[in-house]
Amino acid sequence: MIKREEGFTLVELMVTMVIFVMAIAAASTVFTSLLTQFKQQSKVAESNVEGIVGLAVLKQDIESAGYGLFWNPNPLPVNYTESGANPFNLNDAPNKVPRAVASEDNAAFSAPNDIFNGSDYLVVKSMSVARNNASEKWTMIKDPNAYPYASPDNPREWTDVSGVRIPSENLDPTDRVIVFAGATKTVERALVTSGGAFYTTYSSITSDPWQPQDTNEARLIYGINSSTASAPVRPFNRADYYIARPANIPGRCAPNTGILYKATMNHDGAGSFTQLPLLDCVADMQVMYGLDMSTDADKGMGTYTNADGTFVIDFGDPPQGATIAKVQETLADSTLLRSRLNEVRVYILAHEGQMDRNYQYPNPSLTYPRAPDLAAGAGRTFNLAASIGPDYVFYRWKLYTVVAKPMNLR
């Protein structure tokens, strides 16, 4: 018998290999495209989560502005130390009642952060902007002989519905606290002091002079920091918000963008700061205020202004008579600011995700409002092409708007 040998010819093998290579190449292209899209969408989702969390912190701090600040200036109970660096001269003088908010419009930053010149700088003062458990707690105390706050529930302890004490809601014995007279209308929230000291420990408030002086008076107790922190040098906590570009900024961020920081001022006498990053890849931040400038201060918000009061929109009906001079006086005076400030708006320009060369952002510049009703001159125009460079088109730019109403001013 003759044995037959069968197989593939060289031509058949070459054709098969070409087809196989083309199929692999097509699959690789699809896989690479899917991987790129997955990576891009993952970075977009990451940016969105950062935005939600970071800007929630900013909004909460603005809403707490004024929380635990003393109001009564006559006589001022204590001289205090604020920021040694004194950024943009936003400190309150040691002989003045502190403002709940302060800001710099079109700030000029030092190199290498001068790429953010024109952005704003915001300061918020309250007890709760610090990053410690004590600053988030408060309670009240009345004369031990006064009903219903008779001892031993004096100061008041926070409990659940069944009457069980909630440790996380109550101050610890070693927490440093400040005490205010003025829970009644006898005086305006006046800071209680002892021998020049404006704070004590929570365990010490049952003794004089921290105790109420009569049965008609209630006193407020606010935590400022714990015993492990530096001794307080000012009767409030302070947080500053600004953009900076650190050396270790994420590589996905566009050129000339930075990080939005919350910087908590330390109680170390020097006014140093501890930074907390809130949002990556930020190009600009703008601040504006909604004010009630009416004479009786009860007609609702009718005036918008930029961060330093140099631009004013009076849309009251009837007009509230707001002028640059009156608005700047309001922003500089803690009492006027407390009675007139109704709203703080913060606009933050950042991009989502990373560079995507398959994406084209449609506008070389962005104009966004400093007021809900954009009028001539009221908008901020940010030139992406000039500030970021020609590659700005490959980023998904997003304008975050934070609208917060301070709830602790009155």
C-alpha cells in the first residue's frame, strides 16, 4: 500500500497567520480602547467622589461660621493671638470681636503659587472648624439651684431617648472649653474669663467664675480642643481655604492646576497651619456673599458682593441702597456682618479625571457668575487656553458651586 501524507502548504499557513494576526490586532485595539475608557471613567468617578466629600466639608464649615464666637465688645474680655503669617491682612485686631468670615478678592499669591493669582482666599472662624472631637461639642449650665438643671445633671449631659448618656456627644473632663454668659437676653454672648484666661477644662466649670451668677442666667459651654493639643491662644478655631500647588500633586492634574486646601490654624502662638487637601486639579476659586442691606435687616437678601466688597449688585425690591462703602463696612465689622450676612457662595473650577486626547472641551474660556443674576461686570472670566495651555481641550472641566447659609450668626 502507498502511504499518503497530507498537510498545509506554506501559502495556507501564511494566510492563516495573517488572518490570526489581524484578529489579534483588532482585539487588542478594542481591549486598549476599553481599558483607556475604563481608566478615564474611573478617574472621573474618583474626581466626583473627591468633589462630593471635599466640598461637603467646605459647606459644613461655612454653615458653622460664627459657632461659639463671643459677641459683646464692651469691654473686650481678652487680647488674643491670631496668625503670625497674617495672610492678606485678614486677621482681626486683638482688641476687636472676631468676624465669622473674611476673604481676599483676586489674591496675589507668592511663587510658585502665583499661577493662581486672581483666585480668592477664604477664612472661616468658629469652634467646629478644627479637626478634633472637642471642637464639635457644646452644652449648657445653669445655677445648681435653678429648675430643671439641678445637680447632678449640671452641666447638661446629652442622652439618647432612653436616657442613656452618649459619650461621643459629651465633652471629656480634660477637654479645653470656653464659657459664655448670655444664653439669656441680659447680655450679648459675653466671654467669661478668670484672671485673664479665656478657657478652662470641662471638669473645672462647676467652680467660680465659670458658674452662672443667678438662677435666671444660663451659660453656654463650647469645646475648643483637647488636652493633647497646644494651649489655646485665641477663643475660637480658624480654617483658611485656598488653592496651592505642592510638589507631589497628582500626575493626572492639568498644568497650572493645584489642590484646594482647608488649612486649620494651630494654637501654637505662631499661627502655623495644618493642611487638609479637599479637591485635586483645581484652577480657580471665587467667593461672594449674599447680604441683607435693608435698614431694618429683615427684608431678606437683596445684595450680592464679591469677596472684598468692591463689586456690589443691589437687586432688592425696593432697592436696599447698598453701596461699595456700606458693603465694605459690613464685611469689616463683626456685628454688622452677623446681622446682614445671609449666604456665602463659592465657585470652584476643576477638571474631572485625567487627560483624554479623544475628548475635546468646547470652550477656550469660562465665564461664571458671582451672583445668580449675571450682570455686566459681575462675572469671572477664566481663560483656560492662557492659564492651562493648549492641552486644556483634553480635560473635562467642571464648575462646582457651593451655596451655604451660615446658621450660627444670630
